[in-house]
Amino acid sequence: MGINQFRRNPVTGQWSVIIQNEYDINDLFSNEQTRKSKKTGDSEHCQFCGGFETETPSEIFSIRPNNTRKDDSGWSVRVIPDKKPFLQIYGDLNNRGIGMYDVLDGIGAHELVIETTEHNLQLYHFPLKQIEHVLAAYRERILDLKKDARFRYVLLHKNYGEGHKEVLFHSHTHIIATPITPTRVKTELMNSMEHYQYKERCLFCDIINQELSVNERVIQENEKFLALAPFASRSPFEVWIFPKAHETFFESNREHTQLATILKDILQKITTTLNHPNFVMVLHSGPNIANGRLRGYWKTLEKDYHWHIEITPRLRGFTSFDVGSGFHVNIVSPESATRILREGKTISAKQEN
Amino acid sequence: MGINQFRRNPVTGQWSVIIQNEYDINDLFSNEQTRKSKKTGDSEHCQFCGGFETETPSEIFSIRPNNTRKDDSGWSVRVIPDKKPFLQIYGDLNNRGIGMYDVLDGIGAHELVIETTEHNLQLYHFPLKQIEHVLAAYRERILDLKKDARFRYVLLHKNYGEGHKEVLFHSHTHIIATPITPTRVKTELMNSMEHYQYKERCLFCDIINQELSVNERVIQENEKFLALAPFASRSPFEVWIFPKAHETFFESNREHTQLATILKDILQKITTTLNHPNFVMVLHSGPNIANGRLRGYWKTLEKDYHWHIEITPRLRGFTSFDVGSGFHVNIVSPESATRILREGKTISAKQEN
């Protein structure tokens, strides 16, 4: 069994993680039933539920009362390593060329934030205090993983929705630390840096100012945060959440009440309006400048980049046009999506994935 | 009803086509049954079948015996405008800024190549001569659409597979001409140009040479064409087909026997091995240098870019990691995929989408 590899496609510039375990091929073809019973579990057998702590790997971090011990029950939020990580934590990157191709070993971290002891609650059901605990756990893990200079980026992402085949149902977030800045984030960083070089202003702050003055795509706001439908939304009902004041790193904050409030509201609106769709949530914070190369490269980072959360409902799969062009065709304008989400009435009887 | 818009996300640099027809929202939530009966049709009611020519828009191009007339039956391949195009052919681009955002009107062409009169045949079932007719129709339409200097690119793409919800079953290809070079193609063009500036060699020719000498990812070849599993495949069993000799434009060729042969073989192998998966096929030819700006920009185009076909099975949906990072996690290495496709035995009893 070899180590997984990061491989770069010289034509597209995209990196893929190529898994080396031959036996995994069968996972592709396991039928839905098998996969469901294997991965979803029910509340009696779910290893993420309170009381089943011994069935998971030992915890890396938790929020729990002082009188409870590591890996005991009684916790509020718990972070564990993924049982089958596709990146491994130990080893050198072994950055090398294979002929004309670029390859790195699949080094990285893959952790899971278990957001509740309760099997049937989604994040938007939680009391605000519990959402704040989840956000506090995000912060702690980002700060800790960024101490490792091998990692250029720490990405948090999660799937919502019962319908999604590939996820455990019990509410959780993936944390992935990677030795390469993810392509998607790198593009954001470059566009932000270019905008700053040209205008000496933060691109995101400019967007926030314009959106607040136009007020066609602002779905919700509170004193510190703004939720809007991006002008060029990739998919119907895409929502981005920003801090109104300029801030590069999510992990700069200790206080999460206002973020928890807007996040809960927006997730509830999406869930109600679109009748429990599947959706993806991603946190884009600044890169890891503990990595010296990055500090040199993103010279104006603290001034040009602005952390945010991206929420993308999966209302339809990708089409051959999307794949071939990289364009997205979006049949619901962000202005319509904003009106519908502001109103908050259910508009559908069924969603598909 | 407004005109659809190309809108650019200044953060990601990605363009979306935002559809302006309010009523389309319901399409998102039509249940699968409705959509299927509306779009799939069966052989008795399919408007793409031979004998139902009057039910479609009038043809733009066809390959048919000399003694038959336009829109009569008896054709071999027929190209028609899409009934509900998301880009419209008439009008100016109206390239403008809306505040800080970039917007163009949704001008373009959206045509369908109906590849056969027979409802139940897929491209890989066709006799070679019929596949050659399809490729000849591709060529004619690319040449014709490239006369329009508003269009920077002509993209051909198609979905295979019965399972895909959003496609008509009757075998057809989409042709889309766009006033913006698709993001995905632009990245290829830039990487190819950079490689050429540095090495004075075509990036694709370098890949072909390396792959032929290593021979770990070459699935099939004939005198003129090569099918390989890309070194950094995005998804299991991805296949790219290249002409072995350097060639920038697909439409430079009049003679398609060898391409038809390797295409049929590869599609049959994928279909057999993976038990009729859904998959996407995309043709990437060079951009439209009838557009003067492009000729100035891609100065070494004829030397640095190399047309090719990309085939991507859809064995699983995108994950939140894919969405957030732009990385792809691929659980079947291209070396394994090559061995399996070379052998050509069925490895699965079921596929999912």
C-alpha cells in the first residue's frame, strides 16, 4: 500500500489527490443500500452519538465540563481524526518531479468536528450557545493546525441534508489541512491581491459596500455580519456570509454570538424555503502564513483578504457544459433568490440531488 | 422577460450565466417523474427520431442523401437550434459594468447535433461511418460558428447514459458558442502558452511523448490517435484522446476514420467495464481567432495548443471538499484505471450518480 499522492495536471493546473489503495475501487460500485447501512448508521449504532466515544479514535480537542475527562461522555463538541483519512499526518512532503509531472506525498490532516451528541439535530436546530461552541472548536483547530508549517491551508467544509449519499447523517464538519493552497482559495487570494494592488482597497469590503448600497442581494444582516446572494451566483440560492468590518482570518475572533445568529437564521431560511435541500458549507479563512514562503508571496494579505462562509445548495448535478466550460448556468437570479429567502416561505414540495 | 446575463464573480474570476425568466424556478423542483416524462420521451414520441422532423426547429445543417430536402426524413445527422437556448443568437454583447461588476448580455449560439434517427442507439453502437458523419457535422458547425467574430469559443459537449436526469435520451451533442472564452479552456490556453514560452515545445506533445515512453497510462492507440488516463485524473476512469501529431484545431481535419475508431473503442470499453455509467464528453479545440483580440492575445496558439477530447465518468457527485478546495479526490489511480480499461472486463454490478 503506497502513500496517496497530490498530482498536478499541467494542462489545467488542477491538483488531484490520487488514492493508492487498490481495494477502494469497490467503494465506487457498492450499491446505495450497502453504502447507506455502512455509513449512515442509525441513532442506536452511530459512533458519533454521546455514549459511544470508545468507538471513535481518541479526541484531539473537545468542549466539555471541567469534571469530565477526555473521551468520556458529557461533551458538547468533540474533534477526532477521521478513521480513514485520505491525507496522513506523518511524513515529509517529498516534493518531486516524475518526468514532467509534479507530485507530493499525500501529507495533511483530516479531522472531524462532531457538533452535538444528538443524532437527529442539524446545526440550525442547535441553541445559539451550541453553535458558538462549534465555531469555537473550528477556531481552536485552525490555530493548532496552523502551527505546522508544512500546511499551507486549513479548510473547513460540511455537507447538510439527509439525502446526500456520501455523508454520515450525524452533524459534523470536516477539517482538512493541506500542503498546497487549494486551487479555489488561491484564485481568491490572487484576485484579492490584484484588486488591492490596483485600488488599495479590499475587494470584499468593496463588494460589501456596493451590496449594502444597492440592497438587491442582501438577504440578512446584523451589526457585525452580512449574508448576501453573490452577484454571479454559481447555483440557485447560493449565500455568502461576511464580517462587515475588514478581517483576514476567521480565527482572529473569540466571540461568535453574532455569527452564530446569522448562520442559524440563514440555514433555517434555506431549509424552510427549499424544503430541506442538500447543501455544502465552506469556510474560507486566510492561508497559513506560519509557512514562510506564503508570507513572502501574499505580501498584502492582511489588507487584501477577507474571510467568509460560502453556502451552496445542491439543487442539481453538474452538466456537461459546466464540466467542459467551467461556466455555471444558474436558473434562479440572485435577486430572485434574495426575495424568496427574505420572505422565507416554502416554494417547493421536493428537491433533487 | 430580460435577456440572460453573463456575470463575473470578482472574487473567483468565474462567470455564471444568470437566467432571467422567473418561471424557470419551478424547473428546479419538478420531481423526477415529471422531468423524465417531459424530457426523456420514448421512441414513439421523441421529436429527435426520424419521421418527426416537423416537431423540431428547422435544421441548420444536415448530412443527408442528395435526393432529400431540408427538414425531410432520410437524414443521417441533423443539427438544429435548441428550443430553449440559454444564450440568444441576435443582439450586441452590451459589455458593461454594473457598479464594480462585469456583465455581458447572454449572446451566443446553442445548437444540438442529433446523431442518429434511431432512438435507442448510443454513439458507440453506431457503425464507424455514422460516427464519421457526426464528427463531420461537428466540424461544419465549428467552422460556420467561428465566422461570427462575437464568439470567442465554440464548445462541444455531451452526456451519455440513461440514468442522467437532465438529458434527453436520444443521442445528441450540444454546441455552445460563447462571447467569453470558457474559464476552463482559458486556463488550458494559458498553461500551454506558458509552457511554450519556456520550452518552445507544445505541452500536449510533451505529455504524449512521456506517456508513450512510460506506457503506464496509455489505454489505446492507433496510427494517428492516443487515448490515455491523465496523470492527475480528476475522477476515476477519466480518459483524454489526442491526435499524436501536433494540431491546434479539431476542425482542421476532414478525415475522421481513425478518430471514429478509437472513440468507439474507448466508449465501448468504458461502457462495458463500468456497466453503462453516465459520463460527460467534451471537445476542446483552439479558440476563435476570427476574433481579432484573441489572435493578438494567443500569439503562439498554433504552436502551443493541441486539441483533444475529455471523457469523464460521473461515478459520484462532487463533495464539499471538492467545492471548497477545487481539489479532486480520486479513489482509482489512473494506472489502475488503465489496467482495468485495457482488460475490458466488467468490474461492477451497479453504478450510481
